[in-house]
Amino acid sequence: LMGAHEEFSKRYPPEFARFTPEDEAGRGALEDASARAVRAAYDNAVLYDDAIVDEIIRRFEDKDALVIFISDHGEEVYDTRAQFGHGDETSPWQRDVPMVFWMSEAFRAHHAADAARIAAARERHWQSDEMIHTILDLMHVRTPSFDEKKSLLDLDGQAER
């Protein structure tokens, strides 16, 4: 997914153009019409991206499935200063991104221990460049390069970080 990357207005079809510059009044560091238009386009891009993720999840609702969604970075959209886009990782909007683990009912039933570990990791801070260790952990694959302590789901190693 291209998600909500820059040139936000190119990241969603016309039917997802629900937010307008008027909706953005009073919501950012800059109040000019251009900044409000950028913020509205960003919100529309996020709305569309959310709809795509929702459709992916719907395709797996009746299967033994786990869907993981994480952004590569966030965007700053005139949140606290006259800047939009990314590249300056001093902004928490760019650096700190959520990750979603969606589990089907069948996954929860057949993989109860993994479902519990996922739930226990809910509030943990973690670096996404260590994702491979979490995926290998979930798949119960052990290779020489697997480092259990780098898995988001390692319940014991997290306290050491």
C-alpha cells in the first residue's frame, strides 16, 4: 500500500474525499488554506488506507489467520510546526507508529498461547526493523539468525530493554 505518503491527494479515489479544508480549521500549527487542504487530503488518504486494511481483514475473518499491519513511518502534517511529510525523525508523528495485530476467532482458538502473547505485548515499545524476529517467533521457526529477545512477543526479554 502507498498509504498516506506525500502527495496525499493522489492516495485515494474521489469517493473517499470526505474531509475538506473547512474541516481542518483550528487543527494544526498553520491555519492558511494551503495547509488545511494538505491536512484534509492526508485525512482522506488515511480514511482510504483504513478501508483497504478493513477489506483485507474481511477476507480472513472465516480462516485461521493473523493479519499484521504496520506503517513504515508516520507523517507530520503541520501538527506543531510549518512542516509536512517525513524525513525529520525528531517528530513523534513520524517516528512512533502503531502496529495492528488482528486475529480471527479460529486463530485465537487454535493458537491460544500466541494470542495471549500478542495481547500481552499491547503496550510495548519496539523497533519495526526487528519484525523478522517477531514473524519467525509466531511461525515457531528457529534459525541461527533468530533472536528471541528481539521478538515483540518475547515476554521475558522485554524487561532488559
